[in-house]
Amino acid sequence: MRAVICRAYGGTEHLEIVERPLPEPGPGEIRVGLCASTVSAGDWRIRSLTVPAGYGLVLRAAMGWTGPRQPVLGSAFSGVVEAVGEDVTRFGPGDEVFGSTGMKLGAHAEAVVIAAEGAVVHKPHVLIHSQAAALPFGATTALQFLRDKGRLKAKHRLCVVGASGEVGAAAVQIGRAMGAHVTAVCSAANSDLVRDLGAREVIAHDEEDPFADENRFDVIFDTVGAAPLKRRMRALRRRGRLLLVYAGLGTEIAARFAGRGGRRARSGMANESRADMEEIARLVEAGDLRAVIDSRYRLSEIAAAYDRVATRRKRGAVVLLPDEA
């Protein structure tokens, strides 16, 4: 099979398309022939070592010192089950599935092996593969931060900063599905998109300060991390929560001591699970969640796909398709 490998951190010149043996599923595993994957902001940050301040050494220690130990990046995928290992009963050859490999990565290839009980579920029939692949990265992050870290409830006032990106677009929709009053912060050019996704209010960050008013929001879901921490905390209501989806190490430490009046800041990483993928599929089938696709590239155009993500101006997901699709 063909796969994209990242030989070292840095520019796209370190990417190479190679031939690799087709992986065979072991007991409890399935092999999925990939019809689509994505190049996410997470993939870009790993490949380029563009990480929040203070996390460079942390990423190297976790992923590899001079380059990724797992050289095939990519986590979100959609495809067709090609083979199953022993003791697999949930799936069979020919099943259409979507999911995420998480930190095991490996989805920038023509096939991937994943545990049958992992973060993989049957693809909703209403989605084509490119749409299905566009969902897991953003929706998993949004779901876990809003539900678990933010404790978002119906009628809460939710502010989503970076609302037109892959994670932010999912947060707008999931927040709306949870019954929240959603305020989206994005550029003026993306206002129509986020309104269509379910935002009740839109603040154009290039025209207005979203944190000018104190005690405005119950939950702030921030994928950008540009505003001073103090201003964001002051914009929270009593017992409100600031969700730091993107933040430097110094900000995360300072946030531990910034809460007053029951206000809290929460950060961390989303962990993929079968249960959350099932919830994402349920939201799709209920009409509460749809894919937002910025652009599509072939596997052979991987460098251009990364360049698009690096602009930090994409609307939704950048999808990667096999060359022969």
C-alpha cells in the first residue's frame, strides 16, 4: 500500500510517499481500506513542531526526538473493512466504517489496522466517506470538552472562539444540540457559515472584542487562545468555565490560579472512544451534526494539504483522498 511518511519535524520537504506492506489485522482487530482521511491541525502541529509555547520538549519526548516514531500521521478516517482478525464479531468485510486511530496515527495511507472495540463505528448512510472522515477530530474534541470539562447545560450561554475551524464548527453544532445559546466568534467573512451551523449570535473578531462585557458567558470554548487570560475569565459568569482547547504551558499554569466566584479553566486532550464515536454517529443521524469541508486533496498532494492547514484560515476540515478515488 502507499503511505505518507514524515521523516523529520519541519517543512513538507520531509514528507515522502512510499510503498509499505499491507498491514494484517491481529486478534480483535480489523483492517480498513481508507476512502478518506484528514490533515488536521493536530497533524500539522506534530509534523511542523508548531506547538503552544512550552510544549516543544513535551511533544518530542512523547512523539520522538528528531521526528515522529510513528512516521505515518493522520487519525480521522472513513473506509471499508477489508479483513478481520480472530474474535471480531462487530464488523465484517464490506462494512463501511469511520473513526479515529487517536495517537496511534497511521491514517495518511491506503489502509489502517484498528482494534474492533476501539473508536470505530459503522458509517451513517447519510454520509459519504469524505464527510465521515471530516467529523471525528473536531467532533470528539468538541463533545468531550463541552460535555465533560465544560458541563454544558441547556440554556447556558456558550461562546465558541474559532467557530469556523474544524473543532469550532463541531462545537457550534454540538453546543446547539445540547440546548445552549451559542455565540460564535470568527472573522466577518465566516459569519454566514456559523449562523447556518446554529449560532444564535456572531461576533466578528476583526470588528469587535468578544470579551468586552463581563459576566456574559457560562462556557467559553477557545480554540485560538489569543486573548489575555484575565479578559476571558472576566467574561465568564459565576461558576463559568473557560475551556482551553489551545493554550501554552504558561497560560495553563496561570489558569489554575485565575478562577474567582467559582469560575474555572480547563484544558487537556480529547481521548477517542467507541462510545463517543457512537454519539457522533447518533448526532449525525438526528440531523444535529454535519461535516464542514474546507477542501479536498489527493494523497499525492499531501504537501498542498498541509500548506492549506498551515494558513490557519481553513473552514472546517481538509480531507485527504486516495489518488485513484
